[in-house]
Amino acid sequence: MINIDLFYFINNGLKNPLFDFIMPFTTELGSFLAMLGICLIVIILSILFKKPSIKKITLLCLFSLLLADGIALLLKCIIMEPRPFVYLDNVRLLVVENDPCSFPSGHTTSTFAVLSVLVFKFRHRLWSVVLILFGVVIGFSRIYVGVHYPLDVLAGCIIGVLSAYFTYRYEDKIRSFFNGVVGVVKRS
């Protein structure tokens, strides 16, 4: 019941013209495609400008993103929880959403999967706070626009952080695996 009450508080109780304008755009910054695009652009730029350390970190972000979103997609297919606008009355739906499954929030998963790798790698207090706040805003936006319950967002956050931690913790093994795959492809 708290999940639904909190959903209505954010979706209806906090409504205002500024959020109604900003949140539909903000929410898309956390999508899988946005995070994937950012990672790929940074990888390409790091190659062009010969920044191997940035490329290595961004490849870790990409791995974490793919891992986290794979887990989230699997959970969506297994749990098949309907989105709030499908199940509840009086939901303010501010975006078009074609995926009927709500749990977990894919946007929140994607955002925290990438941002958490950066937090773990850089360990800079100010940047960590900024990155975490950005992730919280993405999660909040998913509820505000009417497509996720608070628990969906919390689950997405947890999946993203755990995927990033796994990636960070086993960074050397992941790199070795990719180097082996690249070596095999180059020899072919």
C-alpha cells in the first residue's frame, strides 16, 4: 500500500507545470539507448583523442550497462507486473510507454549501472554526489511521468549498483575475457 500511496504522491501530489515540462525529457536521459549512446560516443572519442584510461572505464560502464539491463529484462519477462497506468485509476501519464511490464525500472537500472561504475572508479565526493543525484532524478522522473512504482525504481537502482559493483570488483577478469575475445577475432 505504501508503494501505491507514494506513487500517487509523486505522480499527482507533486504535479506542477515545471515538472510536467521537464520530466518527460529528463526521463529519457536514463534510457538504455541514451546510456548506450553516451558510452559508445565516449569510447569513440577516447580512441580518436588517444585516451586509453577513459576508454577502459567507459568499456566497464558498457559492460555494467549490458549486464544490468539483461537482468532487468529477464525480471520483466518473469514477473510481468503491469505498469501503474494499466492497473490504477487517475494516473497522470506524461510519456508514451509501449512496454506493459513495470518491474524493475529499466531506465533506473541503466542509469545506476553506468553512474555507479564511475562512482566506484573515481571516488570523488563531489562528483559522486552529482552522479547519484542524477540517478535519483531519473528514478523520480519514472514515477512522476506515471510509468513506474517506487519499488520498481528501487529495484532498478539496486540492480544497477550491484551490476556496477560486480563489474568493478571483477574488472581484471572482465578485461582478460574481452582481450581474449578480441585476440580470437583478430586472428580470424
